[in-house]
Amino acid sequence: MAHQDLHLSGTSVALHRLHQEAAARGVDLASLPYAIRTMVENLLRHQASGGATEDDLQSALNWRQNKGRGIPLHVTRVILPDSSGIPVLQGIATLRDAVDTAGGDPLTVEPRVPVDVIVDHSLQVDHFGSKDAEALNLAVEFHRNDERYRFLKWAEQAFDNITVHPPGSGIIHQLNLEKIATVIAVSGPEHTKTAHPEFVLGGDSHTPMVNALGVLGWGVGGLDAEAAMLGYPHVYPMPEVVGLRLNGRLGPGVTTTDLALTATQRLRAEGVIAAIVEYIGEGVSSLSVPERATLANMAPEYGATAGFFPVDAQTLTYLNATRSPEHARFVEDYCRANGLLRETSTPEPSYSRVIEIDLSEVKRSVAGPARPQDRLALPQVAQDFRRRLELSKTEGGFAAKPAAQSGLTHGALAIAAITACTNTSNPSVMIAAGLIAKRATELGLQVPAHVKTSLAPGSRNVARYLDELGLLSALAEIGFHVIGYGCTTCGGKSGPLVPAMAETIDQGELVAAAALSGNRNFEGRIHRQIRANYIMSPPLVIAFALAGRIDIDLETEPLGLNAKGQPVMLADLWPADDTVAALVAAAAKPQPSPNPVQTVGSQLWQSLQAPVGPRFAWDASSSYLLPSPFFDKAAGAGDRSDEIAGARVLGAYGDSLTTDHISPGGEIPMDSAAGLYLQSLGIERQAFNTYVARRCNHEVMARATFANLRIKNLLVPEVEGGVTRLLPEMEMMTVHAAAEVYRHRGLPLVVLGGKEYGTGSSRDWAAKGSVLLGVQAVIAESFERIHRSNLVSLGILPLRFQPGEGWRQLGLTGQEPITITGIRNAIARGAPLQVQAGEVAFTVTLDASTESERQLLSNGGLLRAVLNDFVGDAAPAAQKDAQA
């Protein structure tokens, strides 16, 4: 039921009336969570073209009774960082080649929806502490990534619907929030334009940050993003929808970052894995969109698919300031007409359960030293750090030796980084950081020389308002110069430490620390030499930087001495809330970014020469860009076998094994399997770049898999890093070397895991690399959503132990040969699988959420299905629907 009754710039647009459609099916729309309403609209809009069925619609309307049932959602656009975007484009470029080889028309391989690629994950902090750091880092970035960026420019001209935002533009999720997202989109032919909510998939797990704007969207692996680009529906299992009620207001000096860390700890404990968390309650109304963005951004950290804020007055205020008053009015008219506008008088929807947080009880917080859910109240940080010094690594400690006699002790701060869109999108915490820096300068405080400082805003808008308020120079005065606009330290692109610090760490095994305003602090992620990493608000980053160490109680101990030799406390520096609020109001209107040709990054981008034409000319000698091997692998895959016989365990891991552990993204060590491979090609250490930059070279990435410096393979409990034991010989070697031996022996491989296997980034190379090593199944106690989906897309079986069981509980050592039977029956009917591990027999469950996933596992994975569709007699029905 569509009505031509909304107008945008004088044009009538149609919309699907959710109230009437729900009522016609016996459902009160007001009872549905707002996220579910958006899904209902998506299904209604694609019913006529066959992209959704009445059963799909009924499943969404009656979502409580249909948890886990897959529904086909159709994306309005895809957004990708270069880290996953370049491999995705490599994939569709290879697909063009494969279609041509198979006798099809390669030009049918085209994105069916708009795709934005933001180049933000390659910037490294090579230069810092000077006014020219940004320009110097950009120059190094372009030199280091020349081949990758030329490929990106080729892809932009070779494929329709692709827009590349060049280096220096900002961070993907902040740009999405500030200018790319429309909230309500208009599409279709001129005479039948339809208005509808956006549904966005992103190739980065923090895509839910845009949920702060009332846009439904989440992160997926590159394979799922690739499929969505090509017109396939995103089959999504109906989730649990949890209401998070925020009551009251935050107390004086407490930031949204403190709230986000509190919510992350609470929601992890409550168990919201794969749920949609919808923010409700009076406290929501007091949070601006940028403040909400910090909470929404952290959804992967608390385990949810999305952290959704419905459109309300705050949303409209933000759209009025960042888009146009006309667009804000259009969004308001649509959402009010269609039951998507949250107002104070609106009845609260019904949820699976409701969790409450009293904002007045939130305290200043820090999370660390290795997980974002491990929140500490500010006074607890020093005590917890000292406690961990003596604990073993298996107990979560550092097993520290006495610190070197170099003037630096355990707890010395090696990095202080204001980084990541999580917090740089929020003017209140950025302005507070600037005010602390200004006051510190006035009192004569300086950051110690051993601390590497950096400021990496998520957009140029941040630097603009900080400069206008006179705070950018204050930050630079204590060492926090702008070093560029990208993810940097949050994604492990920290660059080298101060030489004296690096030398002391290596010689004395110093347990150094990092303070960052990011969203992740997993082992080995931030910097290979730093073992204690803490997430906090930007003002607290400044405070710890001034102190020069992490083992300090900032509420009772002085940060330093002023020019008169008097102690300076945090309270002496922290600005009053009303002062911050007044400056936030002054900076409230984000201005358009400078004309692209006026930025250094855009000038370098425009001068970059790139190949042209519909097909990419691969260079077999390239160490960066090789054709994807996965279509060949998919095309040659046979029917799914009913058993995996005589498999060996490649690795046995504990709880919370992250995708950073499985596929690291930072620097490539000289003595790693990947480093040795690059050296064999004649590449010198300074040209290694990062694992992220080498993601289009499967030879590098296969060697990177399970190769994090801090990964703990319990087959070799005495050693950290990417090693395992070759079985049955028990010889210790790299994971890649062992996989090669097993390949020559014709043996399949499995991996054993604990709880929350695959937490962290939406890093499909964690699954791709596993396939290249020969892994056919992962048996774990539980899986994180995105990595489980990636395993399925690659044809790897994600198998869950029965509740209360695990490989350790069953007494396994990982040295047993493993046989898994009943695979076909498990895929077809959900039957349990039988596992024989040495003398131990047990059952496991296939963790496949939907019929679509079971079909993928049966047929060899997503890429085989895609290739078969494109070389068939007709384009996939999904693509036809996407074009309709």
C-alpha cells in the first residue's frame, strides 16, 4: 500500500504505510522496536518484485516467535574502508576474469548499489610532534601504498556506483555520520520515486556507529559486502531485540566515553551477542547524536549486531546542522508519517528484555589492559596494573621481570593517542581534551619525552572547530599535533616508538603502556612492543600523557609540578561542564570539508596515474596485488563430504580469541613467516608495510594467519606467537609451516576454541586465511556473529560444543586425531554431528543460522554460488530485484 503524499523539492514520493500494513496483519506497529519497523519496511518494499515473501514479512512482524529465522534484507548502499574495500574490489575484479574465462559476459559484474570506499586504514604514525607531521605522514602513505591506490583509482573508473574518498578525508564511520548517510533515501525511476529508510552494510565492524543517526546498519565481512554489492539480499536471522533504558543524567566531569565503557561491561555480562540493542529512556533525550555515536560505535565490543537510536528531535537537530533544514524536514515528515519518529509522547515498544543503567552512577572509567569490556573505575587502574605485574600470562598478567635501570619503570607510557572515530566524532570530549591541554600549558606542564603523542581526528571538521576555538594550538603545544585523518593507533598503525623507549622495552622487557581513545585494545593490536593498552576518553588520554605513566591514581596523585614546583591535580585541569557545553554550542555546526583539490591528500590523489579499462592487468611479480585465489578454489569445489576423517588440530585456543589474533593487522615482524617470505622476494624491512596493506597478496596473508605475536596456542603453552606442534611428531614450528606439511600428507585440519571465538574486527581474512591453511572446521564453545558468518561463507564448518562442554572440559589435549561424521545430515536437518577425538567421543552442533547458510555450506561457500550465478544463463534473481 503506497501513497503519493510526501514531497521533496516539489517531487512526490511514494512510501509504504507501516501502520496500515501491520494492522492488516493483526499487529500494532507501536509495539514493535524501531529497528524491526525498519526491517518490515524493507521487506514490504521488495515484496512486489519477489525479493521478499509474505512469510518473511510475518516473521518480522512476529519477531519474538521467529528468532533465528532468516529474512532477506536489501541494502541501500555499502560502505567500505580501504582495508576491506581493496580486497573486495580485488574479488569482483577477479570475478570479472573468472566469468570471462567461463564464457560469460564479464561486464555483468557490476555493483548494483552505491558503494563508498574511504581510504582511512593505511595511515601510520611515522611522524609526530611537529606541525608538518600530517603532510609528512601523507607523503609516506602514498609512497608506501602507491600500487594499492592505483588499483583503487582503476576500480573507481572500471565499475559503476563506486566512489573513493581519498586519503586524508577522514575515518569511514565519522564521514558516514557527518555527511554520507541520508537516514531516509529516495530511489527508483523518476515517475515512481519511493522514500524509504536506509539499510547499510559496512566492511568494518564499527559500522553501527551510524545507528546513532537512526540508520539501521552493521558490519559484515568482505565476502558478505561483496555479495550485497552484487545485488544479493543479506539474509539476516531474526534477532533478540534488547532495550537499554538510560535513566537520569551523567554527573559532573563524567563523559560519554565513561558511559560507553560502562555499557560495554554491563552488556557483555548480560549476554547480548548478535542482538540488536535499542536505546530507550529519558536519558537518551539528553544525548546529542555525536554522544550517541560513541555508544553505537561500541556495539561490537558489547557483542551486539547494532546499537540503535530511533530518529528523534536530537536526530533532526543534527541533520538540520549537517545536511540542510529541507532534508531534516523531509526526514521528520517521513518518520512521523510512518511510525519511525520517537517522541516523548510515543509509547515504548515491547522488547525481549530491558536492561537499565542509571547515568548518575557512571564514573570516570578506563578499560584494559587487553579487552574493551574490562572496565576499571579511574582509581582502580594503577592498583590493577601493579597486581598484574606478578601474575602469569595465563592468569591475565604480565609475568614481569624487574624493570631495567634506565629511568623508566613498568607502567611507563609509551603511546598517548587521541584516535578513532569512537571519540573524535564527539565535540564534548574533544573540546574537554583541548581545554585540559590549554590549562596544562598555562601551568607549565609538559608531556615527558618518552611518550609518543598523536592527534588523529576522524574528520577535518574536528580540526576546524578546535582551531576556531583556539584549542588546536593548545594541543600542539604539549605534543598533540594533528598527524593525519585516519584510524592510526586504534587499528595498530602506531608507527615506531620513541627510540629510547623502544630500546628500553627490548633490553629490559619493560611492561610499557598505551593510553588511547579508541575502541579496541586486544593483545598485540596497538603496538607489538606494548603489552598494556587502555581505552579512555580524550581528556583522560591527555591526563595520563602528562603523568607519563599508567600506574597513577589520577584522582589522588598529582600529574606533575607547575612552574613553581607545586603539585598539579587532575581537578586543577578538568574544565567545568558548562564551559565545555558553551564551546560545543559554538562549534555545533559542522562545516563542509574543504574542496578536495585543496587538501594535500586530494592533490596527491589527483596526480596519481592509474590504469584504465574494464579488466585489471594483474602483475604476477607484484607483492601487493594478485588475483583472488578463492574463485578458483570455489569453482573446483566438490560436493560436501559427509565426514572429515583423521584431521589434525592446527591450533587449540582459549576464550576470546579475536580476529586480530587470527589475522593481525599491524606491522609485519622480520622473523615472522610473512616477514621471511617478503625477505625472500628481496623486500627490505622498511618496505614491509602492514598486514592490512598486504591483504591482496594471499601468500602473505596465509602466513599471517594465527600469527599474532601475543596469540597463545595451547598446543605450545610455553610460547606466545604463531607457532604450533606438528603432530604426531610434536615438533614445534610456525602454523603456516605445519599446515604445509599436513597439506603434503593429505590431512584435513580443525581448530579448537573456547568462548567468543572470533571477537573483534569484521576481518574476513581470519576465515580466508584459515581456508588457505586447510582448516575445514572450527569447534568452539561459542562464536561471534561476523566471524561465524565469514567461516560459513568460506565453507568452513562452525561447530559448537554442547552447553557446559569444551575441549578442555572434555580432557582433550589437541594432540588427538579427529574425525567428524554426520555433516550432510547436520546441514540438511540440524542434526548433531559425532566427533571422535582419540578415545573421546562427543557431539557438536552446526552453528548455521539460516537456510541460506546451510545451502552455502552444502555447496562449498558463497564464492562458488556467486560464480555459478554469473556464468549461468541469466543473472541472479536477487540482482534483477536490486535493479528494479
